[in-house]
Amino acid sequence: MSPPLAQVPIGTSTGTPVLLLQHFRGGLDNWDPLLIDGLATDRPVILLDSVGVSGSAGEVPVTFEAMADFAADVVRVLGLALVDVVGFSIGGAVAQALTFRHPELVRRLVLLGTIPPAGDMSEAEAKVLDVVMHPDLTLDDYLYLFFGRSAAAKQAGREFWQRRHQRTTDYDPEATPAVGERQQQAVVSWAQWPEADRDAALQAVTQPTLVVNGDHDIMLPTVNSHLLAKHILNSQLIIYPDSGHASQFQCPKAFLAHLRQFLDAEVVFS
């Protein structure tokens, strides 16, 4: 199997590297340049396409645990002893699995719009399952899936769409629906954890953890962010108002300030 594709590192050569793990069918260029550029001013930033996603060859693993093991392999191949991990959506599930299975590699953990094992999907909108599998996701798809419902939220979504399409050459290929089908198998496997095992795994996380979401996540409902913050003892929860699944893209300047404060603090939550 071919190794994952990573854009590594960008930014400076000093500071704790930040490893970013992307959402369902997302690739390197699905991140917000405002976020990446803001992080890269004073630390190395690693954007990772896991095996089989976008520009990375191979077959997509069907569990988040296997994806986490590949991410750990990448960190070690790069010769890094410790990273800060930022995971969005299913990338947040991979980030959790990475912390469960390879805790020695993770200094701080950031979970964006994501779900724990055996999460609560009762408030998810059924339409999401159809939209996320569209062969080519449009602006309207993104506005529906990722952003709040007000005019201001939709305008923030349009501004994000413009930012993420600034790159016109060497663009990371869009992931196919076949990638999504494999990733969906990982979602199903994640949901099958016993709740007692989930609670024990989360309570064993000792890394400082920042949990972030919008107040109306229709994909991985916001209740899951509350669940993560409840069971990860050394954690803080931020809920952005009038925001959806990708609150960090809707409120990028506020989120970047919160993220940098979290990553840079000598003593977190003091």
C-alpha cells in the first residue's frame, strides 16, 4: 500500500508541529487558508491526506483506528517525537483514535465538529447522507452541510468558499464517492463501540483538549461535542452561535485566536 500524501512541513522550522486531519472526503486543499497561514506563522504545519484520499494512493482503511495508525507512522517517519493534533469531523475521530492508541505522540488535542465512539446521531438530518455523497460538492452543498442558517452565516460560507479556491495550480484532487463509501464503513465501526469502553477511553485521555463546534451541527450533532467535553476531564468546550458543522471556517478569526491561545499557553486552562 502506498504511503499517505502529506504537505509537510509548511510554516517555520521551530515550535511544536501541528498535524491536521481532514473531514469526510476532504483533502489538503479543503482547509481554510486563513487558518493554515495563521498557524504557520510560528510553527510547522502538517496537512495529511490519509491512504487512498485525494492525492494519496492506496485503499482507504475502513476503521478510524487503522487511519490513526497510518497517521502515527507518518509522524514517526518525519522524525517527530510530539505533535499537536487538530481533527475535523471524521478527522476528529481519527485524532481521538490516535490519542487512544499512540498517546506518547500527542501533546495537545483539538476536536472540531466531531463525534466520540458510540456517539449520538439522533439529531442528524437524514438529507446529509445523500448530500455528502454527491460526486462534486457545490457551494450550495457546503452551505447546507457546514454553515449556519442565517444570512450572515451563509455569507461567511461564501467567503470561505472563495478562500479555499485561491489555489489554481497543483490542486489536491477531490476525493471520489468511493472514498466516502470506505470512510462510511469506518463511521459504522466507530458507532459500534460499547458505551462503557468509550467512556473509559475518553476518561483516560490526559492531554489538554479543546472541543469546538457550532450550535447547530446537522451532520455530527452538537450534543456529541458536549459528550466529548464531559468525559475528557482536561478539556474546554467552545460553541459558536449561529454556526454549523464547520464553525472554525465560519468564524475563522475568532477560532484562530482561540486555537493559538490554547496551543501557546504554558499552562492550559489556568
